[in-house]
Amino acid sequence: MNNNNTSFELVIVIPCFNEEKRLPVVKYTHFLSTNKKVFLCFVNDGSSDKTNDVVLQIKNKFQKNVHLLSLDKNLGKAAAVKAGINYCQQHFTYQKIAYLDADLATSLEECYEISLQIKNEVVVAFGSRIQKIDTFIDRKKFRFLIGRIIATFISMQLQLKVYDTQCGCKIFDKNAADTIFKDNFISKWLFDVEIFHRLIQMYGKENMPNICREIPLKKWIDVDESSVKMSYFFKLWIDLMAIKKKYQS
């Protein structure tokens, strides 16, 4: 599929692994019906269920705004996102590119709203699951507690005051994304941390407050049956140390 003759304001890459029962087709359909300048690239990461069939239901209704990229085997979220972004770089014309979790824990509408922050010197904006009185963040308590422990160590490693590096909603200026997603990532799930390390290398730590925007999400819903198993909690420390070793100056 070649959409080089069509200019999109925003491309959203959506990694999928066994999402047959989790893809909210109605939400995708509603969004695409009213947002013609947004393009969705689904990346089927070697699913063993009927994820392809469900995505094709969406694609068949919105041929000009949906693409399905299928990987032969499961490579993990990092590789799936990278594959999707690299594919879009080669085939489509756009201003900004994002990645978003397939279950739409963060909505497409809010992803688009956050993308509006990408302007002037700001090259990356991302959602943050900050619980405030005026937000609705539905997160299981044990995942919240473990997440805060992990986030604290990540912030210390990066030496940045970032609250939520792991939220699955991030948007990039096209030129920044071309560099960030050029090389492979060490970790399948902690690749977000590597993204921040690469941004620091590209722009300098002192400029991070100028080129980044961390936006508190208005709504985020913890969907059951996450692809990330709780047992990964023990392995992620090995990944985090490997990332630190690679990027430490």
C-alpha cells in the first residue's frame, strides 16, 4: 500500500499481539470516521489468534487511513513499534508519529490531543498516568505500586524528573523519530527508557525540559490480561542495568 500522495497530520503505530478479544473495534471506527488526517498502522506481532481478521474489519471500512503490517513471528513490543515506524517512514507522508497500546487504555482522541503539543522546539510529547482530582486513572493497586517503584529507579537512572516513562502513548516529530527508531532496542518492554536515553544523546540533558512535554492523561483504564506478565518484574532489573551500561557516559 502506498499513500505517498496523501499527507497525514499524525500517524499512530499500534502494536498488536493476540488482541482478537481486546481490540475495541467500535472505538477505532468512531475515531476514524471523524479524523481523516490521522493514519493508523497496526503491527500484528506474530499473533496466534485472529488479530489479523479483526484489524481487517477496521481496514476494510477505512482503506485510506489504515494499514496492517504483519510480522512472521512474535518479536516483542519494542521490535513491533520499531517495525511499524520504520515502515511508515518509507511509505507514508506525515508530520508526527506516535505509538499507542492496542487496547486503547489511552484513547485515540487523547493521543491526538497530546500530539498538538509537538510544535516549535518540542519534538516529543507523552501521556503520564498521574492521579489527580480532575483525572480518571483506573489502575490496579498492585500494578500502581510496582509501577511507582520501577518509575522511581528509572527517573534516578535517567537523572530526569519524569513521572511516567512507561505509559504507552508517545508522540514524536518525524525527524526525531527517524533517528530514535533507527537502531534496535535492548529490551522488549523497557525500550521507552532507551528512547529517553537517545533523546538525551541527541539534544542534551539540559535541553530535555525544552524538547519534551509530559502531559497528565485525563483518562486511562487498566485493561485486563496485559501482554506484560508480572513475572517480568524480576527480569526488568537486568534489562535496566543493561540499558544503563550501554548509555552511561
